[in-house]
Amino acid sequence: MFKRTRYCGHVSEKDLGKEVVLNGWVHRVRNHGGVIFIDLRDREGLIQCVVEEKENPRVFELADTLRSEYVVAVRGTVRRRPPGTENPKLKTGDYELVIKELSLLNTSETLPFPIEEETHLSEETKLRYRYLDLRRESMKENLLFRHKAYQTVRKVFLEHGFVEVETPFLTKSTPEGARDFLVPSRLHPGKFYALPQSPQLFKQILMVAGFDRYFQIVKCLRDEDLRADRQPEFTQVDFEMSFVDEEDVMSFSEELIATLFKELMGVELKTPFERIPYSEALERYGSDKPDRRFGLELIELTDLFKNTEFMVFRRALEIGGVIKAINFKGSDLSRKEIDELTQFVQGLGAKGLAWIKVEDGRLTSPIVKFFSEEEKKRLLELTQAQTGDVIFFSADRRDAVYRILGNLRLYIGKRYNLIDNSGFDVFWVVDFPLMEWEEEEKRFVSLHHPFTSPREEDIPLLRRAVEEGALEEKKRLVHSVRARAYDLVINGYEVGGGSIRIHKRELQELVFKLLEIPQVEAEERFGFLLNALRYGAPPHGGLAFGFDRLIAIMRGLDSIRDVIAFPKTQKGICPLTGAPDYADPKQLKDVHIKVVE
RNA sequence: GGAGCCGUAGUUCAGCCCGGUCAGAACGCCGGCCUGUCAAGCCGGAGGGCGCGGGUUCAAGUCCCGUCGGCUCCGCCA
């Protein structure tokens, strides 16, 4: 075999007249009788190679047997294509390689699908033949783009004095948060390691150890249901800094993100990024990671309907709920279209979807008869409704209203192409409450994680909450405690989140107490962190970016599967390898596991 | 745990609403022709019984039930 002197995609003006050797895959063959064209492809691109029967009958004969995806080495001379035969669609389209020598390195069976962009393959086919799927231009570009992003991220961290440290994968299960993946211990029958949901505790301990600035590009594992933007194993760009406050972490994050967008895409993001309070995100968009690239904001109507005759609304008010609406302006929806949206919200758990259509300044709707003249008038004012508008209502518990209208808003935005895809909407969500009441478990849970620090001035509220006996008052106190946390949102995706952490043992114990994590359990689960906090833990904070999501957004993709080399299906299966699979009885015996049922 | 969409040649998909030449198209594949194409072209050919299992019916890709798989979403994801 002869060895490559050029990548196919790198052949250029300066190779004219020179002899080069290319190694690659036969992308396509065009046989015209006396002349054969071979599009030869490698990682860097594609170039046309040509052989004429009368010039080189021996090579021609071999070239005639080539099929798609055969692997070959060719030696030949680069020349300018004859005038009029250039291909402007190819980077190398002005040149071609005249083949002098051809070596067949391997054949290929007929492919299950063509290596081209046009065919949209089912996810299972893509993943089963991932090695072929990744030969396709866009998939290859996704991974090469991701590769460049790793390099840029490392460069920015190094410029700012961060130290790269690896943390363990075989570690300890922590309560709260996602379900852990467990690994049975062979040496300790009945005991299990947990795979890390994030390096959270280790990076805090590295701060206590004095490393001051840490980063890691690291896999995290969570055994939860999958989504287009959620895989059981995913990559975080994780960092932590000592002797800093929110501003330091956020401004460093902004520099990192802005550098990525600039160097990889030439996009200038305006820094500092805008900040919006958590409460505003929910009030206006019904989401803590709103897509602000279109309107359709939520309109508050609870007050307007406080004396309503409409039973559906009244019941919502009686349970302390709220009434909100969105106005789909100028949509002039048909009954059929409204039915489709109704079906959508029913899928979210809504009983139905109340709506009003404005026609010739009049309100048309099955529910309008329940409204007084005054209510109708004020409704038109508050929603600024005009002829052609359709207003959708949700009346329920506050969280349900946010969920239903927030998701309906997104659904309409996508369904009716309201989203402005031309740019990137990048902003921080700040002022999260530290905890919220979890009705199902009848206790408070952390919004971020239990190591997030409350604001200094809110700590007294926390202390009073611990003492408070009356639940309603306790809720009021706890809910008014703000966290020193921040989430980064781009185009409606949460791409990062972090906080200033608790660095004093006493405060950490107070938080555990409110979360009703018993002292014994706290000791058992993360006593090692509490212990570390005894020995001079510096104030610290950090953030982690969801690297897969970030890359997907930058590439304009809806699914992170397209930026992961070997992802899993929605059921957590890898069609390429067949994982997960049954274990060999011997292996199970080694790790002291007996499978029941 | 739940909702929705989808599953028909190697691939992408039409046919399903209104059961009865409905088993089709394109690409790919195989053979032939062809000296400038680049999604080459022209001629010819092979290839599936409609994810799987029940049921309804004289008759089922087509209707019903169940099940498996893919996708999207809710729950879940500190």
C-alpha cells in the first residue's frame, strides 16, 4: 500500500502538477464508458479522481470494479479540471486527480443506506450502523466541531489558571437528586458504588484542599428517563473557584461562552448577558428556562376573574390557584386547530382548554356566556385582543398553570413557526428560591442542590423557619429565602447552572435540617463533606455547563444524540452494541448478585 | 407510570379515513450501453407480503384489542 501525502479535502492550487497519494473511501463512481470518475472521500473532504481507458487500461479495469465505500489508495497527478467542468459545490472542485496507480485496500458490502445528507434515517438505523452514519458530512462535522470546542474550552481555562483534575467514577450514592447508576462491589458483598451524577462534592473538596481553581470535562451519569436533550451519560464542563462571589463565576462563564461562540462560529455575543429573575421567567413564560425568541407571553387574569360565575375558574380560585392566558394574536384559528391544541394540553394533564376567539370585535366561545360585560371589557383590555386573536386560558394550581401555558406557548411557537431562528438568546436566570415545598413528599426540597448557599441577608429567615412550628408560616419564611444560584439559558435550553456553595459547616447542617435530612443520614451520606468543612474551607462557588446541549444549540440541532458519537435510544438502549444485556452467571456470582423474577 | 405520532422492498416513503388487481414509487443493488460527469444518463432485471400476536369479516397494510420497537412530550431529571 502507498501512504497518504494529502487529505482529499486538502488538495489545492499548490498541488497542481504534483504527484500526491490519497487514501480514502470511494464515495461515488461514475462510469462513462471510456472514462471513470471516482469521488474519493476522507475526513477532510472529497476530491474527484479520474482515469481514462485509453490512457491507463490496467488501472481502468480495476477502477471499473470499485463500488461505494471501497477503501483505496491512489497515486496520481493533480491537474486543473478542463474549462467548464469545474464543480463549484466542492471545495476541491477546480481540480482533479489523474490516477496513475490504484490499490484496493478493502471492499465493502452493499450499504444499508447511502452515505448522503438527503436521506433522513430512523434513529435506530442511524445508531445500529453508527460507523456509517458518522461518515455522513453533517455528523462528521458535528463531531469535529465538538472536538474544536473541547480545545477552546481547555484553552480558556488554562488562560485563567484553572487546574484540571479527574474525580472518581466509582463513588458513593448521594440522596436527593437523580437516581444513581449502581455498580456492585466484588470485594464487598452487598455493597455498591454509585456512578457520579456530577463531581459536585469532589470539586468542593478540591477547593478545601486549596486548588483554588478547578475544571474538568467529565461524564456524568443519571438513571432517569431520556429526552431529546437528556442522555443517561452526558458531558459537563465543570468548574469551581475559591474566594469568589456570583459575579466572578458569572463573568468567567460569560467569557468562556462568548469565546466559544466567537472562535467556533464567528458570533459575537453581547456581554455581560442579561439577567432575569426566576419569578419573572415563570410569570411571563411559564418556564424557568424560557424561549424568549417569540412573544405569546402569559397574561395574569386572577384578579379580573375573582368574582367569576364560571365554575372552572372559580374552582381554581377556591384551591388558591391562578388564572392566566395567552393571546395568539392574528391566528384566526379554526375549530379543528383549537381542538388540536386542546388535545395537546390534555396530554399535559389539563382537563380541557378554555378559549375565546375575537371576531368582528365580539367574543366567540362556549364559555363567554359565563362572563359579565365588565369582565369581557377588561379581558379585551388586559389581553389587548383584537379581531382574529384567539385567547387560551388556564385556571389551576399555580405550578400547573405555568406548566400548561408554558408548554402550550412552546408548542404554538414551534407549530406556527413563530420562533426567530436567526440568532442566540443568551441570558441568566437568577434569584431562585433556595427551596420549595414538595407537596408529594410533604417537605422542602432544594431547587439546585443542598450545597447551594442562601443569600447572607436571608440566613436569619432560615433560622426562624427552623424554629417555626406553623407550616404555612414556615413555608412563607422558607420560600422567601433566595439562593446564590444562577442558570444560563440559551434559546430555551438550560445549558448551565451553578451557585456559590455553603462553606460553613453550621450553615450546611441548618440546610440539611430544613430539608429534613436527618443528622445521622447526613453524616452517613456526606459526612466527608461536612468533615472537610471543619478544616478551613474557603468561600467558593462554580458552575457546570451541559456540553452536549451547548454543542447541539451551536450546531442548530434539536437532539443531543447528533453531537454524541455513540448515544442511546429513548429506552436507554445502544443499538450498536446491544447494551444493556444480561450478565454471565459467573460474572453475577463474582459480584454477589442474584437476579429474581 | 401516562399522552401523542410512527413501524409497508436494503433505505426513504405512498397506500390505511372510504376492507375486495393495494403490494406501489424513488434511491440503492445486479446486468448491458456510453470519453467529462459530479444526486451522470439510457435500456433491462431481481427484491417485500405490510413489526409481532390475537380478533372481527366471505375477505385485513387497511377495522378492533394486545404487545414490541423508534421518536416527541408530561411525570421524573437536586
